[in-house]
Amino acid sequence: MCPERQEVSLAAGDHLAPPKANALFPRDVTAATSTRCPERGIAFKFGGSSLLGADCILHAAALVRDAAAASPVTVVVSAMKGVTDTLLEIAGKLARNDFAKAREAAEHLVVLHLDVLNALQLPEHDHAQVRHELKLLARDLLHETPKRGPVAVDPALFDRLASFGERFSARLFAAALNKLGIVAVPVASSDFVLTCDTFQDAKPHLRQTRERGREVLVPLLESGIVPVVTGFIGATLDGRITTLVAIAPISLAPSSPMSWTPKNSSSGPTWTAFSLPARTKSRGPNCSTN
């Protein structure tokens, strides 16, 4: 199994009318339901500026915690601000055979994310577990950036490198939620977003993606777990990492269309509502949005 396929999935779609702002949320980050409803939920998207450091991550996690009291929640995260650009610059350095500077930049990114982990001030056991996960990611990143060449630099390498930022931030955000008492797991959209092999501009296989997305996401949501999902990473049918031209809100409702929207240029938080697939038995009271 490839290192990038150790995580899990994505969700959303089936848009509802925007809710009114309330005291708990700013106008652009409002919960869509006022009572807990297991059939209806919210997906949050946090951009890089919203995740720039431990304080920002904890602030964003607090918004999710408040929403999770009312509905199942999925979180989609970007890399921390500047990280994806640095990863692409590393690929460029490798293409120019500037291996020492590429390695130095990669090591700096590892230290950056470990520093954020330290600043989250997690309980000792949780800190050790998340540090271990970050170290595994760091090992894979450093494997892609050897101190000496040659390195085969192609669009596939650019995509593999670009994926690391979101994979780091998903682990940190899930750790922040767990610190706040919300059970969360990092999930990789590459585990269910199946794409063509046009690296750096991949297109999804929609039917397979929706089916696999439900298989991965619905059990987590029904168990009260918040999936923290990488935002724009897919994989080919043979498991090679790709990056998508768009972020996919993937419907969990069988009758709902699957839509694709351009990447959000704003780095602030946004939300969308989604519905879980209908069950033969009701899992709770009927809920309406306010």
C-alpha cells in the first residue's frame, strides 16, 4: 500500500438555502441546523490562512465543535498558507538539480509542522501519536527529496509533493478537534476520489468516486466521528496521487447530483450542507433547517 493511501475520504453537496447568522458563528461560517439531526450535516472548508499556526487551527476547530453539537460534520482542509507553494518550489529545485536546497526546504516544512504540533499542547499520549504520524509523512517527503540525484522530475512528482501540505494539516486539525473533545480522524480524498492520469489537472471518475466516498464517509458520520479531509487530492485507478482542477463537494444522498466547483480563491472558512443516504429505519427525529 502506498504511504499516501493510509488515510480516508470527502463529502458534501445537496446544497440547502444558506442559514442565518447566529451568535456562535460569523456570517460565513453558520451552522445549518439548530437541533441535532443525524440525517443532515455540514461540510466546512478551511483555507490556508485559517490554518496558519496552532492558534488559528484551534479557533477553526472550535467552530467545528459548536456545529457538531447540531449536525454531523465533515471538515475539508487546505495546506497551511504558503506550504503548497513551497512544495511546488521544491519540485522546481529538483528539476534544476538543486538537490541541497530542495532537501533544506523539505526539512524546514517538517520542522514547521512539528512546531505547530508542539504549540497545540496536546495530552502526552495524543502528542506522541500525532508526532509519529507526522514523522511518517516526513519520511515520505524526505524520500521524495534526496540529498543527491538523479530524480525523475515529471508532473506526477509535482502532484505527489503538492499532496503533503494537506496531509500534514489534516492530521493537525484532527488532533485539535480531539483536544476539544470531538472525535475526529484525518482522511485522504485520494482513498476514494478516482481520477484520470492527467497529473496536475486530473478529472474525476464521478460514479466510482461517489460510491467509494459514501462507503468511507457514511460509517464515520453515523458513528459521530468528524472526518478531516484533504481538499484537492485524488488518485488514479492504480493508486498514483493526482491533484484536481477543482474541489469536489460529493453528495451522500443517492438522488443528488454530484457537482464540481472551482477551487475557492478565498482562504477563509466556508460551509455547505449535505444529506446522508436514507435508511430503512429512522435514525432520529425529522429535522428542519432554520
